[in-house]
Amino acid sequence: MNSDEAKFRLRAYRPGGRDADNAAFAEALALAERDPALREWFKNEQAFDAAVTAKIRSVAAPLELRAAILAGARIAPRRRLRFGPAWWAIAAAIVLAFTWSTFFRQPAQAGSLGEFAGFAIDDLRNGHHGGHGAALSALQAMLANPSTHLARGLPVDFAQLKNSGCRTLTFAGCDVLEICFQRAGIEFHCYILPRAGPGAAGTPYHLASNGMNAIAWNDSHYTYAVVGTAGAEAINRLL
């Protein structure tokens, strides 16, 4: 079982440890214990699921709902309402959709950023790095400049970088660009993922694993992760 397979299985793991004795999760849980990035992702996934569950439980049915149903039954007595399992499944889906759209309207922060930071660390550990092209060289020069603060925004032309030779890989089914650069003699790797739509920036997310440090953050159009073997302070100075 690899990390992606474990994540697929652990997404079904209920918060609160109710599935701890379920053999279907045993291998995935064991892998999460051994893999720091997967363990961090699972912790964030469980926190998110717990928040969704708590929010759904806090949504009370309108007080007038019962009266409205009974009034409808009196008006049309021949059309008796039978609330079987299918009806309740539909009702639960409606409540979930309502909760999602109101409570989680903003993009997920720690969970998605943590997962992307873990992806960057894993690629730095196992990937084959490289790339070429004028657009890539120009961006590398900007990233190497000590006056460039990455969190203030970068002039990214994603299509041009991809088509002209920048290294491209895949995260969650989406293309990601990877740019290697040096700052003050220290090597870093920057990963750039387009967002599904314009969104607000969030708090940067830091992850340390096996001697590597990564930081991930959003701007209005992209999610970024920078990773290297330098300490957290060196990573933070880039922002």
C-alpha cells in the first residue's frame, strides 16, 4: 500500500477513533504511523471531518416543519407522506450541502496546504529534478534575488512555463510546476499549483519531516510550497 492508497482508505475513517478496530483500516493506519507526512495529513483530515460532523449536528430542523407537514397531510389526505430511508438520505444530503456552502465557503486551509507541503517534501526526497527554458530561467533569477518576497506574489505564466520546459508533475489530478533555485548558497524547490478559482489567501502552513522543511501558502490564483533541507527559519525568510 502506498500513500495515495492509504489516503483513499483513510478518508472513510470516522473521527473519534470509532473505526480503530476495523481491519479494513489497519494497514493504512500502520502506514500513517510510519510516514510523518501521511500522519500529518490524517490528523488534519480527522479534524476537518470532526468539524463537519459538529456543524451538521448543530443544524436544527425548523420548528414549523412538523406543523407544515401535518397541515399538508390534512389538505391532501389521500397522499400520505411516507418518510422512508430514501427520503431521509435525501434530507441528509440537503443539510450537508447547506452546511458545506455556508460554514465552509472559504477554501480549506490547514488540510489542503498540509497535504501539498507533504507532497513537496516527498517529491524532493524521491523526484528527479530539472527543467529548462527562458521563462524558467527568468523566474529562477527572481527567486534567487534576496529582495524577492515570495508571499507578495510571483509573475507566474503557468502555461508558458509548462510549455517551454519547466518540470511538471501531478498532484490530486492537477498539473504542478517545480522550480529549483538557490538563495544565499542554499538550494530550495518551489512548487506551484493553480487554484480552481480566485480565492482569499490563508495562513502559511509549515511542515517538517525527515530533516526537510516545507512551507505552503495561497495567493488569489495559486497554491505554493517551498521545500529544502535548510531549517524553518531559512524557509520563512523567503516569504
